[in-house]
Amino acid sequence: MAKTVTDVTCPFCGSLCDDIEVQVSDDGTKVLEVFNACAIGAAKFLHTAAKDRVTRPRMRQEDGSYKEVSYDEAIEYTAHMFVNSKKPLMYGWSNTNCEAQSVGHEIAEATGGIVDNTATVCHGPSLIAIQDVGIPSCTLGEIKNRADVVLFWGCNPAHAHPRHLSKYSIFPRGFFTGKGHKGRKMIVVDPRNTDTMKLADVPLQLEQGRDYELLSAFRVAIRGEELPEKVAGIPREKIYEAVEVMKNGRFGVIFFGMGVTQSLGKNHNIDNAIMVTKDMNEYTKFAIIAMRGHYNVTGSGQVMGWQWGFPFATDLSRGFARYNPGETTSNDLLRRREVDAIMVFASDPGSHFPISSVREIAKIPSVAVVPDINPTTEISKLHVPVAVNAIETGGCCYRMDNVPIDARKVVEPPEGMLTDLEFLTRVRDRIAELKAQAPAGVRASAEAVGA
Amino acid sequence: METVTLTIKKAPTLYLEAEIISPDGLAGKTADQIRALPVHMGNEEFTLGEFFDLAGAPGATAEETKVVVTGDLSRVKYLGMKMSGGEMVIESDADMYVGAWMSGGTLTAKGNVDSFAGIGMKGGLLEINGNAGNYTGSAYRGDWRGMQGGKIHVKGNVRSDTGYFMNGGEIVIDGDADVHVGTHAEGGKIVIKGNAKSRLGGQMVEGTIILLGTVDVMMPGFKYVRDEEVDVDGKNMLMSLYVGDLGERHRKRKGEPIYGKLYIRKAAPAAAESREVRLARAREARKARFASPEETASA
Ligand code: SF4
């Protein structure tokens, strides 16, 4: 008889669904079946039982092959890498829990590191815009229960956040939204006719890269000013019509994704979208929410925020927190050869960074702490596989609307495998030991200058 | 005025943070004191003397001091940061934050500078003979008070986000500017002698932008008012005046809203046309690339 674990959170996308049911083997080691999750979420649960999983750290050898090493050796290598580095970069953090993030930050404080999370290639521009102009936001629960106008801008939840539409934004019947999707108006803005757009009451297919212009046009229309005939390829009548739909709603929300955060203008697009939301509040209740990608990238921003005051790309090299995307962001640091060691944590820059950055990762001392083999582990000097978070270990995670949810442990990790929190804690303690041993006043590096 | 010359001995392995190199940082100090000043690379502190050779001596105050920095400075940040007076010359390319938050004096960069030059500037003259990076004369992250005063003159091109949240002062660009010039501007004046890209004056509340070249896509929130003669470098030029951004808040004077002003030189070809032509050409090129029958069918 298999047992069923209920109210499980799904550690895949930022929707962080918390109603998953998982059937596990009697000894509690294997996921057998997953209920309620979407296809991508279920695949992640089932993958923990994959036979080809790596369960011990692997160190890259001279000839490019990998040799299995013990966790002790891996901890030793990682601690030395940090102690010998003048400017270590710690990148990732979106696929782990807040507890591990916090211990990682202790290492950064001890070694003068730079901590950056995956927002740097995702919703970082949103965070910049939020700092510039603030954000009128709400929770997904409020949207389920109240929203009757829902606008998706530059995002495609039908594929990227599969249960978003059914659980929160379009289809559910809530307290004040008893008619479900029949009572909601859906506006979708995207350069492509996506599967999300196909559901829309008001589809607006704009010219690629002209989101800022169209958002500005919305603001002009909201103020009742005159528009040019066409903006971003969309006739002005359609813009006025969309704004009318928005004004007639009782509670509206804008969801935006990487179509606007990572296209021309970046933070300016979000800035303008937030201003549309603010302007709309003169007429009705309106909110805006970022469609965060990884399940706990929001949490990384939260932990960095409460510890250092900045949500990503925080540089501690001078002993105090500095933040300036464009300078302290991972790709700028790597491209400009500004860091001399990197720890990739719970993410995969090998797949998502431009090749100039990936090359640099391959050149400098590097550790990748991720459960599985991915393009990053294959260019790193050391790969430390760890238990899968929120499946093989619990911990705090933040949903895309900044609601913290405690993730549940479902099965035991493979025998002898560390969680990333355990690994980081031991690295932190080893760094403290090494630092205590080093005679005071001796520079870690022998930068020969002036000779 | 006394002159002190700093020559970098070798390029730092990572980037050197040398905010101390400014007339204010060096004035009134002896050679030994200057050599002992701190510079930073990553988490380590070095002395200025470890990286730079020193010649000459500074004056007693910043006003009486001229600082000349030579050698390859392309990996040195914060040169001339927060200078309040005197003179400074950077003989080569420099990295980020040249003249950041400067409030007085004259700073000349003879080469190119990277991003964040003259951010949060309050006064003085920042002259860049080469190109400048992103966020020239802008606000620091999260600050809604960008450049407040002084003048920045870039003789080459600038990348994006020039004059972000600008409040006052003047920026003159002899070359071209990339996207987002004067975004969120609440005052000040920006002159672009070359061409501009889209998002010119987006979210502008007040202030003036003068464009002598072309802009590829106009912001929808700017409306044409009239033609006016504008004085640029002593020459009277006929320009079209647009006001905006109509989507933004604007305060009123005597019941009339005060808008941001965008002047575009009359001789410039109509921007909309050139874009249509370019798009048509791009479409043709695309079609030619996907000329195989299945692909044309699915397209
Ligand atoms: S929508 Fe996202 S969080 Fe929900 S089950 Fe699918 S992948 Fe998991």
C-alpha cells in the first residue's frame, strides 16, 4: 500500500501551487504518482526517482573527465575557493528555500562576495522599476476572489505557469467572482498569438519591442488625451476600447512576464506598467503582479531585502551592501571579468546566460550546487549534487505575490546525500575555521603590484 | 594651481575602485600621504602607491589642485567622484562612475568612459571626448532626483538612459544617443546633435530636449504644437515643438499644464516614413530567407 501526502507545494514555477497530492512508496523513499500538478510540475516530482541521478560530488580532472569525490572534499574545495577569492560571485538561489539562502548570505558577508539571483536575467528589471516608482500590488487570493479585469502583458501562463489561469486568475469562482471566467474580462498583450492570447476577450498583438510605447499610449488614453492613429501597430480605437474595459472593471490586475522585462527598455517597461496601474486607481481598484518564474526566486529577493536592503545583485566586497544593476549583476561581472570565483547555487546559468558569460564561468574556479547534471555543472570545476528542495527537504518559499508558504518534505533523499542547506552550513563553518587560522593582516592573494 | 600627476603602473587584475582620486581627495596632502591613501580591489584594500606613480604635488585646497591621471585606466572606477572644485584630466579611457555626484570644477575625460558617468551631478563641467556608456547624467538607482545642475558634454555617442530622472543642468551630446533619453525628466536640458532612438522623452514631466537629427519612433504621448526658432550654439534653427508626455502628471500654472518640451529640427526627414520603409525592407528580406514552399504556407 502506498501512502499519500497531501497539501504539498510544487517546487517548479512561481505559482507555487500548494494543493498537490503525492503518492509515495511505503518506505517513504520514492515518488510513485502525482495528483493535481500540471505536467511540468509533476515531471519534477517524478524525476526525483530517476535512476541516473548523481548522488555524490564530482570534481573535474585535468583531462576534462569527472571523478567522484566525497562531500568532505567538496566542502574543502569550496571553502578554499571562497577564502582565496577577492571577489566571489554567488549566483542562483531561486530553486532553494529561504533558510539556505540565508546561510549563503552569511558566507557572502564573511568573504566579501556578491550575491545575485536569477532575477538578474528574469524579473530584475521589475525590481528596479519597483524601487523607482513603487508598486500597487495584491495577492493571488484577492485576484481569485475579486478580480474581474485581468490583463496579461508579455507573458504566456498557458505554458509557463500552467495552473495560474485555473487556480487564480481566469477560471476560478471566488467570493465575489461567482461566475468564474464568464464574469471576467481578459486582455492579453503580446507580439505573438500565444495560447493565452487565444483565450482573450481583448487580444492586442503589438509590434515586437514597442511595449513601452503602448503602455504610454494606455496612459494617454486613460487621461483622455489624443493618441496618434496607430501605436505599436495597434489602431488607437482598440487602445481606447481596452482602456474602457479596464475602467469599467471593479477590480483589475496586470500580470506581466519576461516579454516586457527582457525586451527593449526593460525596467522602463515595468515602470510604465506600474504607472498605468497607478493611473487606473483614479477610476477603479487596480493591482499589478510580476509572473515570477522559479518557485522561490521571490524568496531570494525577500531574504536579501530584509538582510541587506536590496532584492538582487548585492555586492558586499567592500564590507557594506552596494547594489547597481548594470555593474553588480552577474552577466556584467562575468562579461567584464570582474569576479575571480563563482558558486552557482540552485540554478543553471549555463543554459540561460550569454556565451560570453558562460565562457568566463568555465575559466574561473567554480562550484555548481544543483541536484542534477545540467549545462552549468558540465563547465564547473566541481558539481555538488544535493537533495531536491521542497520534495526531499522542506523549507520556506515565497510565491510570486510575496506570500510565504512552508514547503513540505515528501520523500527521503537518496542515501547519504546532503541537502543544500547542510552543504552550505558546513562550508560556512569551514570558512570560519580557515579564516581563524590565517594570521591577521596577511592578504589572501598575492597581487604583485608596484614591484 | 598646483598639478599632481598619477600614472598607473599596471592594469589591475579585477577592477580598481579609486574614488579617492579627485582634487578633493588629494588636496593638501604630502606625497607620502597620497601614496598611503586607500584604493580597493574586491574585498582587499591596497594603497594608492601600490598602483600609481606620483609626480608633482596638489594644492592646499581642491580649487587650487589639478589632478592628471595617465596610463591605462580602463579598469579603474569612480575617477573624480564627488569632486567639488579644481581640475582633473583623465588621459585615457576610464571605467564606470567618472565624475559621479560631482558638484564643481572641471573634469575632462580624453577617452571613452563606461556607464554611470556624471550620475547625480550637482555642478561643474564634465567633458567626455570619446563615447559614454549607459546612464550618463542619470539618477543613482532608486533616486528620483537625477542630475541637478552643471553640464555634461559628450563629444561622441552615448548609450541608453541618458538623463534618467534629470532635474536640472545640461547635457550636450555631439553624436548619437541610444534609447530612453530624458525618461522621467522633471527639468534640465538635453541637446542631441546626432540621431536619437525610440523612447525619446518618455514619461517626461518637465524639461527640454533638443534633437538636431532624427528619431526612429516617436513617443505616442507627444503632440505637435508649432514651429519655433531655437538658438543652438549661437545659430538659429527652425524646429518643431512637441509637448508631452501627455500620459504623465503635470503641474499647472495659471490653469495651464506645464509640459516637457521636445524640439526636433525641421530639416529632419519624417520619422514615421523612414520606419515604414525600413520595416518593409526587413519583411522583404525575411520572405526571401524563408522562400521554401512549406514555410511560406505555414507563415
Ligand atoms: S502551475 Fe507551477 S507551481 Fe503549479 S503545479 Fe504547475 S509548475 Fe507547479
